[in-house]
Amino acid sequence: MEDVVQAKWLHNELRNNQAKFVIVDTRFQLGDPKAGRIAYEKGHVPGAFYVDLEQDLSSPIREHGGRHPLPKVGDLALKLSNIGIDKDTKVVVYDDQGGMVASRFWWLLKHLGHKEVALLDGGFSAWVKEGYEVTTDTPEMDPKAFQIRLNEEFSFVDASEVLEKLNDKDRILIDSRELNRYKGIEEPIDPIAGHIPGAINYFWKDVLSHDGTWKKSEELANHFSDLPKSKEIIVYCGSGVSACPNVLALKKAGFSNVKLYSGSWSDWITHKDYPIETD
């Protein structure tokens, strides 16, 4: 299964019932945490379970770790087990935010060693646009035993490792936020503006086409053509969520040594002596 699949493909697979699928709805609005659940209850892809960014895909905020710390592995594994995911389950995840939250779910499953997980290209809107069925029914749970097999190809780093590698010529640091946030011109979310010294800006939404669908692998390879594949790439954003589409895009473009700085900018600025740069 590809990392990004089309609504038509998923519809045909579900209709033919040839494989075990779990569909996951991760719609979420950062300024309105209840909006995603409300949208799910108003209508979702048949069979989809709702998974919440802050309740399920993050752990409680602490002094360090950013606004969306990674969830505890055991807690997430239990959630995945409860919605029926085991090693043989194919998982398709969607949101309606360009794949931002869905990519976080995708990355977490890859990190835990699950192979068959993909984003629905264009999200819920693409499904609706095709005229496929939408339901308000909540599916019954059929718990399975999710097995954790941590995957080193989808690893993360913390602030101390980023700091240690600031002057490492074999390391590239990517900031996934909007250009004005990267430059420190504006900062609507976090209390301090700027970026980590040496980081280069690749806004995460640039991996999407004008219609909101994912660019093809060759287009993504061209998008990242200035980056050498021989170096380690560390990707961050505001809180470790919108960095994940860039991680997925880099993987699709053929980069193998890609890591997520999970705490990201909202974690970096909690370390009072860590350097900050503005352009």
C-alpha cells in the first residue's frame, strides 16, 4: 500500500472487502479542540473511528516537550488495539487540514513499526467530492493486539540532540512553519518568535498541489532537490505536528535518513539558554 491513496481506490477496496481495513478520522482544529469530534459526529467515512490529536496522539503538556508532546507508547498502543489494529491491518487515515494531523498519525504508526498505513489524499473533502457514502454511525470496536516494533527509520530527537548538532555539517535542519513565523516577523501561537539557528525553511503546505492533493514523488524530489540525500535531516515545526507532512514528503522523495524533532519550536524556546535566530 502506498503512503498516500486516492478516495476511489479506498472506496473500491472497501466495497470488494478483500482486506482488513481500519479507517481513522483525525480532523482537528488547533483553535477549537472540540471541532474535529463535532465534525466527525456530523458525518464521516463509513467505519471510521475518531482519534483526537490532543487526547490520543499527544501526552499532557509539561515544562519541556512542546505543545503536543508525543503520546506514551503504551497508551497509544492500547488505543490502536481497541480500534482493531494488529500487524495485519491496513490503516487509512484522513483529516481535512491538508494531511497535517493525519501525517502525525501516519508517523506514529510508522514509528511503532506498523507497515500498512496510508493517508487519504485530499482528506474527507475528497471523499465527499467523489459522492461516496457518509455516515453518522459509530462503528463497533473489534479489539486486536497491536504489537510495538519500534522502527529506527522513523525516529525522533529531543532538544539536546538538536543543540548538539547545530554546527554539524552532516546535518540539515528543516523548519516546516510559514515563512513569516520562521523569520520571526510574526508568531501567533508561541510566546517567542524566530527559528533554530541554521534551519532552512520548507513550509509544509508546499508539498501539496494547488487543489490540496499531494504532489507526486517526482515533484517532491524536485521540491527538495537542493538537499543532499547523504546527510541526516531533522524536521521540526511549531509543536511536532505539521513537521510530519514534510517527513512523509521527504520519504516519498527518496530521503531515508529523516528524523522528527518532536518537541519542535514550542519546546526549543522553553530552554532559556538555547540560541534563537531571526531573519
